[in-house]
Amino acid sequence: MEKSLTQKLSKPIVEKVAIVGAGPGGLAAGIVLRSQGIDVQVYEKAQEFRPAGTGLGLAPNGLNSLDAIAPGIVESLKSSGCEVHHTVLKNIQGETIRTNATKYLEQYGQPLLTIWWYRLQQILASRLPSDIIHLNHRCIGFQQDENGVEIHFDGEKSVYADLLIGADGVNSVIRETLFGEGKPNYIGSMCWRAVIKYYHELFNDYELVFVKGNKQFMYILNVGGGYTSWISRKLSPEYYLSHSADEIKSRILHELADWDTSFRAMVEATPAEQIWEGPICDRPPLTQWSQGRVTLLGDAAHPMAPAMGQGANTTFEDAYELRECFSDSANLQEALTSYEQRRIERTKIIQARSALGEMRYYDNIVASNEQTQERQMSLNDDFQKWLYNFKPSVTS
């Protein structure tokens, strides 16, 4: 009798959840909800998991969230990625302007970790049974009523769930069906990037190289396993996309025409078809992420410029908070309302700071007033503490 009462009390508030998108956010959400005994199914439009994506930074707030989501996973990420202890700022001639020892571990208890998006996806996917991840499922829309959601995929496939989570990125089909906003907002920054097996001669003792040009910059990241991620961005009020892979490669090499040969050699060594080209976009913050039995997570909820490297990190915060809201709430509506209350205001601030940070990359004006500089540094310190000190509660 006592056992059945306990089972009744611990029964999840929903039985079946469908997640659209098997990127890191969708997979993390799948892990946390399965840990609560919920039947989770993840649907991904790609036909296979293949090497893709860029190098990204996992900061203390994201790593703390991942640690709570899947204990032990941070150690796996460390062995697959690269802990950043030293960074260097260079000019386009390859000359060193400034070097820095990172203080993340000392200040926040977790390092800054650079890793390939694909490796991150693989490690998260390995924490889920393979039969709950459904590839080749391109979501084209959904319909819901008070009892559930019917999700539609290409090829006349449909599934039914108690809750639908849209974790399908900046061009989210779920968000568009809910709010009908159209295309994302181009913020004036074009991007070219790739991950290749390559050792950059400028790494030396640095795990992260930042190269500042005129209205143009490049990140070179050691992402572990002998792989290097290069990311080049340029201020561009208008954007257009190249017509072919060869044209993309020629275009980025043209953009780097005045740069040191060591930077150009890295791009030259990259197969043209592996170079991604696209605009940097975000969307205005929403005042709500949920309607009925549908909600959003990660870039689908709060797409942001990559200037602060917070896209993946805030996504893992979302997944952790979603779990907490499901644990603490009496029903689904209460859980989704609580989820929005915990997340919207924080991500709205990070979105705004990220858009501002993207434009500041291109700003060559250095403030001459020492008091102004000190005030800005103080504001940055306070913001970073607020950002990186996000820690899941120990009792969860």
C-alpha cells in the first residue's frame, strides 16, 4: 500500500514528451526528462549524425548545468575537448598584442572548455537509448488541443505527445508555428567557419587565439583531438550568400588577403565543402515561450549573437531549469509558467549583451577617459559574476 502511494506521488506530470531537434539542447532536455521517468522521443531532421557545427566554448554556467543534468558528463567533455588556460590577442600580421591566463576555474569553479559541436552532440547522444532518437524526421508543424499535441513530419508521418518541446534552433518551425515572426534578424555580421584536423603554428601555449583586423576578426580554437576550429566574422551591413563551396572558399581567402600567411594557410587547408558561410542572426526576446502544451528551449527560445559564446551554455541552463520546474510543479501549466519565469528575464539580458558585444568586436575606438574605462570594467566584472555564477541547487 505504501509503495503504491509513493509511486502515485512521484508520478511525472506528463507521460509522453516529443522533442524536435537533436542538437545539444534537445538531447540535454531528453536526458533530464527521461531521468524523471517520462517517455521522451527526440525527432531530428538530419538523416544521420555527421561531423558538423563549429567549435564552441562551454563556460562555468553551462558546465555547472551539465553536471547537474548528467553527472560525470563534464569529465567526458574535458577529455574530448580542450581546457583553455591561456588566450592570446594578435593582429593580422600575427604579432602578439596581449596574452592572458584565464581565471575561470579559480573564480567560478569550472574552466572554460572548447569543444567541437559534433563531439558535444555525440557525448550527449550517448547518454540516451539510440531507439528514442528518430533521424530523418523534418517537422512541418503541429496541432494541439487540451489533451495533447499531434506533431507532423515530412512524408505524412505524425506522432502524438502530451508535450512538445521545440529545440530546433534559430529557424525553429515550432516557434514560427506558435508566433509567426518570419525570418530572424540579421545583425550586420557575416561569418565563415570550419573545423579541421590541423595544428596551427601560432597556438604555442595558447588554446585560444583571437585575431583583430579592421572591421573583421578571427577566432582560432583548439577543440581537442588534434582538431582546430577557425571562425572568421566581418562587419557587413548587407549580406549575400555565395553560390558554391568553391566560391565560399575564394571569398573568405579574398577577405583575408592582407592577413599573415599562417592564417591563410589554415583556410587553404580546409576543404571548400567544409566551410560554412552565413549571416549572424538573432530574434527579439519573447514575452512567453509556451502556448498550451508546446514550449521552446535553447536557440528556438532565445537565439543570440555568438559574441559571448552563451548559446549552448544558456541552453543547458534551460534544460536544467525545465527539470526543476517539472519536479516542483503540480501540473504541466504550472511547470511551463515557472519555466518561463525562471528563464525569460535572464536570457533576455544575455541576448541584448550578446548583440552589443558582436558590434563591439568591430569598434576600433578606445576610450581615453580612465574613469570611463574603469567603470566599464567594473560593469563587465559584475555582469560576468552574474553570468558565470549560475549554479544549480545542490539539493536537486
